Amino acid sequence: MHLDLNQLKPTVPDVIDAWRDPLGLMLASTGEGVFGVDLEGACVFINPAGARMIGFEPHQVLGQNMHILTHHSHDDGLEYPMDECPIYNAFRQGQPCRIDSEVFWRQDGSSFPVEYSSYPVFDQGEVRGAVVTFVDITQRKRAEDALHQAKNELEARVAERTQALEMALQQLRELAAWSEAVREEERTRIAREVHDELGSLLVALKMDVGWLDKRLSEQENRAAQEAQLMREKMRGKCQNMSRLIENAVVNVGRIITDLRPSILDHQGLWGALEWQAQDFVQSAEQQLQWRMAVNEQLELPEPMAMAVFRIFQEMLSNVGRHAQAQTVDIDIVERQGWLYVSVEDDGIGALQQAFESPQAYGIMGMRERARHFGGSIEIDSQPGRGTCMRLSMPLPFAGAAS
């Protein structure tokens, strides 16, 4: 930018003179601040907008060193040396500049972020000073800061959600691995029981049958007294075989119940829950407080009924493994389209963190089963005050509320 100093007036003209001077009119009407400095850095002209932005009247600025007046410090208050000022480099080194990372200072001592440009002014090939244009960019900086803050908050939320997702995926992997390990352990246990229990019973039955066959074939050649003795032995063998068969039937029934509780098919969910509770407290030698308030004609879909039953089993299993309780209070209620199953004990309790641990696979399994049907598991426990586990699950059809 090349300006002729002969075109610049030492003062801003009034309105009447401005109409006669296009340059003066332009300076008076523009919203940007414009001022000129000589080789000493003194102001030779400034337009009203520029003077107003730094808190002065135009006549107060003329002749003042503009660096000392409005550019003397950085935004942090540290001194801004004059020989480092880009505005002055425009006429000292002939280097134009455009800066948007600094501040100008007002007469009252406040500062504002500014974007300015400084261009040398030439007169007959020699640098005579510089013309500076500047604008207050406070609103732009605020918008940039708000955008930057919003970006940081968004990135933080994305990172938080990503971490939560990664944690959930990790827990899901661990739960899947745990479920597979449990299945393998269950298969091994069932195979061992079939081999050890049923296998030994069947072998014993086979030996007794072989013994009977052999004795029956020899009985024709025996005397009457000896035959009577043999019949008594055979009767004893038959009684022993009957006991073995009864044991085999019991073991087969127990294994089948472990694999698939047939009581669900015979008595329905509500009867199965009561049977499971009675069987548990009898085995654990605990007192049972039982309350069920449901419509016994209400039938849940088979997958949901199985989920409720398995969750109930896991609740009782937690009581048996950890609670050291004397009494178990079970409350099963159907209300306003929801099913609530509560198992509360008077045992030793635990800190809440124990139930949120990534290794609490049983709890995670219950929650996954409940979540699959839109339900949830709530656990309230404190050391020394027992534990209450509650299943809340929406019923799948209208009109289920009592």
C-alpha cells in the first residue's frame, strides 16, 4: 500500500470539509480504526472510530506515541518493547504485517483483542511512516473460545463414551468368557456325575442281574434246603437292586432339573419359584419369610419365565455363598404392569463396590438377563446390615396389573 503524505491532513476534517475531501470522508465514515504514524511513532492522524475504540477524542491522540499510548503491553500485562512492535517494523524495515493475536489498550487501562494491519507510507520513494488499520475482535474471540470450549467438551464426552463403551465391551467379553467357562464346568460336572453316580449304579445292577442269572441256572440241581437259602439271597439281591434303581432315578431327576427345571413345565413359574425357595432354605437351614401377590393365572412367555427363574436362582445362590444369613425374606409382587421379585437377607452384607466389580459375573449375568426383557436389577447392601436384591421387569402385555 503506497500513500502520499500530501493527501493526509494532520487533523480529521469536520463533516463539511469531509465532503470536499474524499479521503477525509472515507476515514470519518469507516467503522474500522485507522491512524497514521511518522518515523518517530507519533500519530499524525486518526479517524473517529479508531479514537473511540481506544477511549480518546481524535485531538487527544494527535502527536502521541501510539505504541506508548495503546500498544505498550502484551495481553498478560508484560511490557511490549517498542523495537519488537510489528507496526513500527512497517516503516523501519518496510515490512507490512497483519496480526490478530495481540491487544490494544484503552485510556481506562482495559484492553481488547485486536486485528491490525500496518503498511509503510512512501513519499517520493522514501518511507515516511505507516498507516495502521485495526478492528476490535472481542466478539470473534469469544465465539472462537466458545467453539473451542464446545469442541473440548465434545471431545471429552466422546472420550468418556468411548471409554464407557470399551469398558462395556470388555465386561461383555469377560462375561462371555465366564459363561463359556461355566458351561464347560457344568458339562464336566454333569459328565462326572453321570459317570460316577449312574455308571456305578448301572454296573452294580449289571453284576446283580448276572448273579441272579447264574444262580437261577444252578437252582434246578440244588436240594430243597439249599434252594430256600438261595431264594433268600436272591430276595436280598432284588431289594438291593431296587435301592440302586431308586438312587439312579433320583440322580437322573436331579441332573435333569439342573439342566432344565421341569417344574416350570408342570407347575408354572409361580409354583417353581416357591419350590425353589423352600428347597433352598431347607438345604441351607434358614428361616423363610415368603410373600407372593400375583395372579396365578398369569403366564409369562417361556423365555421370560426361564429368565425370571434363573435370576431368582442366582439371587438365592448369592445368599447361600456369601450372606451367612439366618433369615431370607422373599417378596414377589405383580403391580401396574410390572413384576417385582425381591430377595432380602439378614446376613453380613457388603460394600456396593463388590456388586459393581468386573469380576462379579453372577451379578452381570442377572443384569444381562433382566435387560434383555427391559428389566433391571437393584442391589442395596451395607456391611453388617444384610443385602436386598430386587428384580423389576415389565410384563409383556396390557392388563397384567393387579
